[in-house]
Amino acid sequence: MATPEKVGVLFVSHSAAIAAGLVELARQMAPTAALVAAGGTDDGRIGTSFDLVTAGIAEADSGRGVVVLCDLGSAILTAETALDFLDDEVRERVRIVDAPLVEGGVAAAVAAEAGDPLDVVVAAAESARGPAIAASAGATTGAAPADVAPTAAAAPGYTRSIRLVNSDGLHARPAAELVKLASTFPQKVTVNGTDAKSLLGIMSLGLTKGAQVDITSRDLSGREAVDALAALAESGFGEA
């Protein structure tokens, strides 16, 4: 069901089970976003369905747009055909995104949950393509050694350094909570050098329990954002 004021996300797969499973997965990080599955054929076989995709777009659309992710080439063709039959006004706010179905779908769902506009949700999905994540994470992946001063602390601006206390570290759910909180602030904040608003970037850091986390804003007006993210991490994301 479409969620007012939020972009919807439609998962198109040749398998109904895969599409439904992806919605279940993304729902753990985006409990109120409009996440819709359009998997399999009308009679439950492996394949795709024009009618299911069309109905899925309608279900996911609240008026703010729908991001569509597909698993294989023929699923994209089905989605494109469905778009051709939409009213012009609706078609303008539906985007088929070329991104990995799982990673892109989860990233899009988290951005949609945060209330981001269509272009930002599309960009979140596209961030799953990979190279940008590797570049943003750079050499900061993993925990910083306790006896080495982090580069971020020497940078101008404001930094809080904390240790992760929750048993599973920054896995998908707490990473999503951190990203959603970061997205409520206009200032740019980084976590160990990675954009705090990038779910896949944060997850790619691979930070585990006990890892040092350096939360930084080069903008002095970002102090409130840094403190809020540090407090969330220190709380253990409700898992400690």
C-alpha cells in the first residue's frame, strides 16, 4: 500500500518468492515505506507479468514516485512495457533503475523510509553499482587500531570517536538506523571517512563490536548531527 509523502519501491523478479523475500528483507530497515513485490507470472510460474507490474506500480505510488528494480533483462522489458501504458503524469514519476536488485533495493527502501525525494531514492539505488562505494570507503574499512590516531580526528570541524558496543556491529539494521538519522540533518557527516547518508557505504566498512567509529563533520554547524549519531551508536542501536 502506498505510504503518503514517501516514494514507493517495486521489486520485479521472475520469482514470486524472491520478490516477496526482498520486500521482507527491506521491511526490516524501512517499516513504513511502500515496498511492493511483483514476482512471477499471473499463474505463479517463473517469469514476469505485465499485469502484476502495472498493479504494483499503482500500489506503490503515493504521488511522490516509484523506483522499480528488476532482476533480469526480460523483467526490465516487462517493466518498460508497463510504463508505456501508464498515463503521462504517472509515467513521469516512475523510474526503472539499473542497479543490483538486493543491494539497490535495500538502499532505495532506506532512502524512501527517510522521506527522501524521488531523485535521491534513485541515487541511493544506483549507489549499489559498486565503484563509488569502494572509493568512498577507501582504506577505512574495518576497525582502526586503538593505538593509531584516526585521520578524521585531525581534520578541521568536529569529531566524536566512540566504540561500537552492540554485539553484531554495524550490520544492516543499525546501519540503516544510522543512515536514516543522518539524513535528517542537512550537514554532511562522515563515519570513518564514509558519507553517513550512504547505507551501502556504511555497511561496506564492516565495523564489528569494539571497532572505533570516528563521526565527523567538517561543518561546525554539524555538531548536533555528530552528537546525535554518536549517541545512537553509543546506545547500541537497541541491541547492546
